[in-house]
Amino acid sequence: MSKDTVDSNDPAFLHFAGWGEFRKIEDLDASSSSISHLDQEHRHFLGTWKATAICGNDITSSCLYVSGLAIATAGVMAPFALLLVSFTLFLFRKIYAEVGSALPMNGGTYTLLLNTTTKKKAAMAATLTILSYIATAVISANEALHYIHTIYDSIPVVEGTLVLLGLFAVLSIVGVSESANVALGIFIIHLLTLTVLIGGSAFALLHDSSALFENLKTVQLDTNWGAALFRGFLVGLLGISGFESSANYIEEQSPGVFPKTLKNMWVSVTVLNPVICLLALSLFTIPFISANQNGLLARMGGNALGGGFSKWVAINAFLVLSGAVLTSFVGIIGLVRRMALDRCLPQFLLRENALRKTNHWIILAFFAVCVSVLYFTNGKIESLASVYTISFLFVMLLFGIGNMLLKVRRGKLPRADQAQWPTVIIACALVGIGLIGNLLINPDGTKIFMAYYAGAVSIVLLMLWRTTILRFILQATQASENLLPGTRLAIRNTIENLLKPIISKPVIYFTKGDNIATLNNAALYVLKNEQTKHLQFVNFYQDEKSIPPSLFEQAKVIDQLYPQLTVDIVVVCGVFNPASIESLSKRLAIEKNRMFIGTPGNKFPHRVEKLGGVRVII
């Protein structure tokens, strides 16, 4: 291939990246390479119960507020609505299990779409997960203060919520992370508390069922049960938020644990939410429940087992909901770091403070956004719940769509579980209906959601289109006759200095053959999804005779076909495996999330997640 270069002082380099080069590496030492992961050096493999506890605290904390919301909306149809929600979650169990077995990598929806569609679509979906974390933190902190307020009514809820969010922001900067042991302890205490609450409420019902009969009297023959069930379903979907969280730390779970966490979460939701809702209807009248949605379970505990147990329920609720706030901080740090590493968010977010080595800018930005959401909603649970539910349902729907793309575009990826097409379609339809309904029934919450989503997407698009924007500014200023020559030169030099580091750092596509169509698809993917204009085709060989004979000629064709892209050929003597990828990454100083492969088949000896962040693009 030609080694001609282009004068980098000429703005033409923005349109012609230069001819590629050939490089041969014969001394790659992969024997001593320790495999590092993209954004976490030390892995702690979690067993079933510890893994369940982390996501279980999140999803079971919703039972502390979803029953009151469902009853206020659907009346006596609320338990049936929550059962319909449980059926929806049952369908999504298979969907998540299939994705988890095919792509067992952290990141949830973002990682799924990143490996099945374009980076822009994956990043825009990730902003929905960010909003879900924001809403989780705010509504959990707010509801935690409502429960404490049932004990100490002198504590202001909104101001207390602000203090609680600030406390966890400080703890996150100090470096207090989520502990699986602590999470398991909280989870066990929470389940025991709810078990006692259910038993005590059922016993109280045997002695006094007047409230239940009073509520049943509200049911008339001409009641539109379908409409009540539908409204309850829309609100009840809030009760399964947190189900998606297990996929965000799947790499920390021991083999075979992920499907078990999905099953355990489904069983918990199926048992707890409808039963607690039914018992609430048995202990209190619907008007009372509607007026006392916040802290409802504490009032149930007091009614069934006395004031002492009511206080314990409130304390337990505070602990569990506080755990959900901590989960949000931990989750947002991991997701934003990953997106920044993938160049979807500004790089300053990766800066670590010298004292504790934590990402303070991510934490402070998250805290500021949470405070703004609390301010704009004035701490009203209905508006908070709407923002929470909408963002969560978008994430679930996109995960279902991602499952479809995985079947169609990455069908060769081996997987232990598989969701049938009718399951995926029905699940997506139910969540889609719930999403549209929630968008319509709470216009105020929808406006808040759209405002924050637009802001988050704007930042992502600005990052993804930054080279295009800089080029436009460069062309506009160079063509302007109103600027002095010295000013135009200064602007050009500034923009070129900004552009060169972005477009010159290469990405790698590992190829075992010389198929021109495959190489062309890889080049097109890079042009559409990456800011760089430098692509390296890397081929591993053990015998020089096994190097694809037409690889050099085909790469030269790609190089000439796309003048804005520099195409190199790198042939490496060695075996393609995780250790050799690690060594090559260090040798070329190219991060593994800048390395791509085609979809491996059943004969590929290594799992995708073992490659340390290499992306599947074809």
C-alpha cells in the first residue's frame, strides 16, 4: 500500500486522511498478559443471593409506594392490575435471560444496542437509563423521607430529601461503594419485615373485615372494570422498576446466576405487590388510602401490630429506599464512565480527584440534576412516579427491541436461553401500551421527562457530531470575508488542533479473511459511528501461508474507495485470544473498546465477554 502522506497544515486533510500503511508484528508476547476489563480491574463474582439482593432491594422497594398509587388509581381492581404487571414481567424474564446468555456484559440496554445497532442509537437509549437512575434516586429519597415523616412529623420532606441526596453524593465522592454483604443484610431484613407485615395484616383482617366490605360496596354492576384495570396497570408498572438493574452488573455474577436473579425478582414482585395491595384494601377504605399513599405500609403495620411495629416498618423502608439511592449513584457512575470511555460524553467526566480517586464531576452533576428534578416536581410523588415510569418503560421497550435485533443481526452468537418471538412481541406490546398510557395520563410528568431527555440527548449528539460541527465552523470562518487573515488562521489552527487527536487515533477491526464485503461493512461502520478517520485491519496468523492472499489488495481498494479514511493492514504472528488482544492493546496503545469483530459463531473458542470490551459490529 502506498505510504504517501498529506500535508497536515493543509485543510484538505479533513477530506483526505492519507494512504494507509502495512505493519507486521512477529514478537507479540501474550504469555504474561493479565486480562483487564474495560472499566473495572477487579471482579468479585456474586452468588445467587448476593446478586439478587442488589437488584432485589431496588425492585422490592417499589412495593413501599406502588400499592397506594395503584389503589388510588384503580380502586378494588388494583390487585388484578398488579397481577397483569407481574405477567408482563414474566415475559421479560426470557427476554433478559436470552440477552444475558448471548452478551453477558455490563451495561444493560446500552451494551445490547451498542453490539446490535449504531452507537448513536445506543447512546440515546443510554440517556433513558440515566433518566431512570435520576428518577430512582429522587423518588426513593423522597419516599424514604415520607416514611421517616410518619415517625418524626417535624422533619420537612422536601428539605430532608435534599439532605439525603447530598449525603449519598458526599459518600460517593469519599468512595463508599455498594456492598453485596450489606445489600444482602438489608434485603433479608426487608423480606422478613414484609412477611411479618403480611401475616399481621391477614390476622387483623380475620378480626375486622369492615373496610374490605366497605370497599367492595364501591363496585357497581355498571362499573367500567376494564378502564380501572388499565389505569391500575399503567401505574402498577412502577412496581417492577429495578428489574433491568441486574443486567447492569452481569459480569460480577457467577456463571448461571443471572437467570436466577430474574426469577427471584419476578417471584418477589408476584407475591408481594398484589398481596400487600389486597391487604391494604382490607384494612383501610379507598378514600383513606388515597389520602395517605405516602407511608402506607407503616400505617398498615401500626393498624395490624401496633405503633412499635409501625415505626419499625418506617425505619426498614428508610433503609431499603436509601439503598436504592446508593444503587442509583453507583449505577450512574458506571454507566457515565462507560459512555465517556466510548466517547459519547465529555472526557472531563472521567477525571478523578487526587484524594479518593473517584469521579467527582459525575457525582456532582448527578446530584445537581436530581435536585433540579426535586425542585421542578416540588416533591410530588405523582409527578416523580410519572418521570420514573416513563424512563423505565422506555428502557424495557428498547431492551425488547434489542432482543429482536439480537435474533436477526447476531443470530450466530451462542446462547443458553432463547425467548420465542410471540413472547417478545407480546411483552413489547404490553410495555408499549403502558408507555403510551403513562405519557398521556400525566402531561406534567411527560413535560418534565421530555425536557430532561432533550437536554441529555443534546449533550450526547454534541459529542457524536463534534467533528462535523468543528468542520462546519472551520469552513464557515475560512470562507468569511469579514474576518482578518490572522483571525482566520488562528481559528483554523485552533480547530485543527482540536480535530487531530480525535480523528487520528485508530480503531481496529479483527479480520480472519479477505472478503471485500465484510471489510467494506467494517469501514462503513467506522465512518458512521466513530469520530476517527483511521482504521486498522488486523489479522492473526501462525503460518505466513495462512494470511489471506487478497487482504492487502482488498484493503487498498477500501483505502481508495473512502479517501476520508486511512486504512492500515497489521498482521500479527500469534493466536487470536483474549491474552493476545490484551497484549496488542498495550503494544499499539489502543483501548479494547476501540476494537471490533464480526459476529462469532459456535466454533469460536472464546466468549465475547472474555475479550475485555471488544465490540461486535457485523
